[in-house]
Amino acid sequence: MLVMSAEDAKPDVRASYQCARNVFNGVDIVYMRNRYAVHSLASSYLTEVEESLRIATQIIRDNGLDVNLDAELAKARNGIDTSYARSHAKEEKEAPSSGLKRPRIASEEPSQDRNRVSDETKIEPTIFEPGLETILSDGIIEDTISTDILPASSADNPALNNADYDWDERDTEAQSCIDGMAALSIQEERPGYLGLASGASLLRLIQSHFSFPFSSVPGPSRISNPNSESPPRLCGELHREIPSHQIEAYIASYFREYHTNYPLVHQGLFMAQFHEIVPRPKHSKVLIYIVAAIGAFMSATTANDDDLILYQNARSHLSVEILEVGSLTLVQSLCLISNYLQKRDRPNSSHNYLGLAVRMAYGLGLHKDYPGAEGNLLYREIRRRTWWCLFIFDIGSTITFSRPLAIPSAGIDTKLPLNILETDLTASTMEAPSNIDSPTIYTNVRVQSQFHLLTNHIYNRVISKPSPTAKEIIEWDDFYIYKWLNLVPDYYKETATVPKKHRFPHAIMTWRYKHFRLIIYRPFFIQKALQINQQQIASLASLTTPSVQTSSDQKDIDLAYERCIKESHETISSIYDFWKDAVHTRMECWYALYFLFSATLVPVILLHIESHSPHSKSWQEDIDKAIWIIGGMVELSPFAGRCVETLERLRDGISSPLLAELGSTMPDLPSFSDPMSQTPFAEIFSGVGNWFEAPGLYSMEEQLW
């Protein structure tokens, strides 16, 4: 027995007259009077423990259980629950196609499970990200860096070096090779990462593997060098003053054109502060100028650069001190600056501002509802509107550039904004009004937020390795997107007739969900397109018809292929119907062009691989409609001219002799019953990084909205 003096141990005086026993780290400790008596475990007991461990290990191995004991022990020591991995491996052996739900947290009751579906007859499809286990075990548990999640070194890949993704978007005169839509960014210079969900990824694939007759994006492209010693020309050199009455007109345009889509700020409160009827909060000038800048940009029916001057004024009132403060006004300002910069083709700057807005919103607790806010219903509602607008801005931008989501669904419990008229809630309102059954400026925010809450985990899987199978994508589409469609109120469904004021946000929501489906099915569309092309080349060479696979995997790929084509056609038709009869603003032009160009690449590929198909006339009509629409956008957007030229080159390159040329460039494809991750295009259609958070579904219960 080891004895320690009172001076060494210094126990609590009250404890000195007590006797207690505790076991800590395998050592039996006895407290008595002013002394600690420490007894080591008997050597016989240690021998017994070691023998039991040896026997248990042998039993596990004898029963053929495929478990890495060292890895599992390492996980357990690091506090990671390994029960899911074990059950997942066991069920994979017993029933590979069975679905799994996210394991319930130990503190959750079954009724609290966030993955619980109200319809008990439906089984929730598997959505767990398989790459997570690899990152946890290889990258964290073993205290090493996984080479699977690192970019290739310059020695292994000479085309990629540390400067390839560097960017400098301060020069407003330079035409960056990464546009705000991530649609035509296919040059060798890559300032800013773009992933598979971006339109540029598909265009780059067309250029690389389908031998289309162009080698780069049409038009000049100039990039500011981040390492250049000479400073770029800043938009601060635009010294022209804009009269106050013009600024007020642009603010009115903002609330007329932009606010109906994204009601981020409260119009009455903003105007009261603008006219100084109530005191202006700190940083209010930033918000005033960026609201005016967006109003100038979005409402313009011709090219107009007043917005650049107003943006520069907004930025001049920002400083590094905003990193050490937080306010609702700043969150709104940063969020609007981000959205403006993306539409001004400065997406990486936009991404930075948006990230700061998100972190500041967390600091303000905008993602939570607090009981104390019940006393000021208007302020609580403004917080909710700000959060959910920020939420949809961040996800929309993230999907555009195919980057990991910054806002997870888990941990958000603030309710969606009420579907009410502006006049239904004022500073003097004492009781929260009820939702109305007709479109308001908040309907689109609610519907889009619900869509992202139900589909974010699908996006996470699509950009992660290994890529999901066609069967999984179809199951998730049928379950989650179908569930969202049922949540959309009747007055806002795709076929509903909405008032003119709400026609544009209603149309954007339709295009957005169709675009999302197009993205998730696009890898399988390309896979099937390459398969058809290979079969045609083989048929021309041998004068025989290649056998067609009829496996279940192939049937899933065929269905995904058809769904991608369907979404493309319906998107083009919807935008054509929207655009053909009216004078449109720059805001309408931006969104229509973004969704239209991406959708039109599908019939372009179809005409190249199936030029003699009975559907070829319909595909050609879709391309012609798109070129006609985009051609009418040139006055509003110079970028539209580049899109038209690109589509015309692609269309004019369609010819049957192209098949012979494709034969020399097409790689041999494996059996399409194999997982897509094994094809030569896995690198193109797989994300380069793994999302580090296992997806937890947001509880789509009534208390949210």
C-alpha cells in the first residue's frame, strides 16, 4: 500500500473524516482520515482480464465477423459510436438492398427521432454517407492524413498546382473565367473550385469527350493575377455621384422587383430608418447602399452601371471591425452583398461575404426561436425572415458552384416565416396572425426552405464519394421530392395560376426543383449517352446490333436517363412560356439564363448521339427555343451573348460523321451494371471531398411552420 501525506494530497477537510472507495483507471483508491491509501490490482486479476480479452478476440475471428478490431477499439477510445458501422456491415451481408435509417441518438425517444416519417407505410431510403467512416477512421482516429481527400500533387498532376484555384475579383474591368452561374467556366485557369453540380462540369465533359467544334469559351477572358504586384483597378475609381432622389428610386425598385422574391428586410422599418423617422442603427448606410445597388441592377431593362457605384459606397462603410461585432443589420447587408456579387460574376467574393453572414447569424442565434421573443412579434418575425432568406441564399449559391453546404439542417429550430400580408403584423401587434391561403411575398421563402430541408442530404451524397447508384437516386427522388411536392400548398403548385406580382418567384421555384432533379440524374444521363454512342460505333463497325443489358442496374440507369431528359424539356418549355410575352428585367434574365443554359446542354448531347431518333425534332426545337430566348437577353446581359455563341457552335457541330470521330476518342466503357464510381468518368462525376457531417433529416413537422 502506498501512503501519501496530508501535505502532499491536501484532501478536503470534510472528506478527511469520511471513508469512501472509488475505482479510477483500474486502481482501487481508499480515502481515510488525512491519508490516501492506494492499492494496486492483484496481478492475478490482470492475468484474468488479459485471458478474457484473448478468448473474446479469438471467438470474434472464429465466427468470421469482418471487423477490424484495432480500428473499432481506436474509435471507441475516441468516443465514437461504432454500433452503426457494425449493424451496417451485418445488414449488408444479410440483405444488401435493405434500407437503413440514421441511428437514433441515445437521448432520443422513438417519437423524437428526426428521421421519423409521419406516413408509417413508407420506408425511408438509406441516405448515410459511406465516405464518412473512411474519413473518421483514416483521417482522425489514426491521427494521419488520408491521401484520398487531398488534391493530387503538382508532381503527380502537372496541370494542377497551388495557384490554380487562387483568385482576385477586385478588378471589375476584368472578365473572370468563372462566371456567377458557373456555366461557361471551362478554361485551364480555374480561379475558384467548381464541382460536378455546376453547369461548367457538363460543358467541360462535352468539350473533352464529345469532340465538339470549339476549344474554349467564346469571347475574351482576362483574369486578375492574385500574385501581381500592380494593384487592380478598383470600382472605387467610379467617382460619379448619384443624386439622392435617384437612390430613392432604386430603393423603390428593390422593393418592387427583388423584395417580392426575397423579403430579407422589413420594408416599413427600412424606409422609416432611411428617412430618419426612427434612429438608424449602426452600419445602416451599408444596408441602404446595397439595397439601392440591387435595385439599380435588378430592375434595369438595359445595361446600367449605377449599381457599381452604389456597391462601392456600401463597401466603403465596411471595415475589418465587422469581424468583431454582430447585428441583424450587418447580417442582412452581408447577405445582400453576397447575392449581388454573384450576379456581378464575382462568385468567390460572394462566397466569402455569405460565409461571414452565416457565422454572424449563428452568433445572433437567428437559427433558434427563444421564448423571450414572444413579447415583440414583429422583431421575432424579422429574425425568422432574415434567417430563412440567408438559408436559401447559401444553399442556392452552394449548389451553383457545387461546394459543400455551410448550413446543416440539424440544429435549426426557428420556424418558417408566417405566410401573411405585410399589414397583418406591425410593432403594436399583440397576437401572432394566422397564415393565409393565398400567395404572399413570404410563400416562396417557405416553399423553397422546405425543399432544401428535404433535399440537402441528397445533394451531400451526390457530391461525395462513393457516388450513389441510380437506384438510390430514384428512391430518394420518389420519397423526398415527392414528399415536398405534397407539402406545397395548392395555390402555389406548379400548375397553379398566381397573381402577376408572384408569377416570377413562382416560376423560379418550378425551375429550381426541376434543375435539382436534372443535376442528380445528370451523371447517369451521361453514362447512358456514352453507352448509346459506343453501341452505335460498334454497330457501324460490325453491322450488327450490340446486345442490350437488361439487369436491374441498367433499368435504373435507363429510368434516370429518361427523367433527366424530361426535366430538361420541361424546364425549357416553362422558361419559353414565361419569357415570350413580356418585357423583362435583368433579375428575370439572370435566373432564366442560369436554369435555361444548363437544361439546353441535354438536348445538345442527345442530338449528337441519337440524331436519327424519332425525338430528334423535339430536341432540335428545344435548342432553337433556348437560343431564341437567350438571344433576346443580350441587351440585359453581355454574358447571354457568350451563351448564345456557345450553343450555336454546339448545334452547328451536329452531324452524323461525328460518330466516326467519336470512335477514336471514346474510351472503352465497362459493363453498365457496375457502379458508376468504377467508370472512367468517376473523377468528373464525383466530389473531390467528403462532407464531414452525417446527414440528419430536419423534422418536417407542423411546429416548424
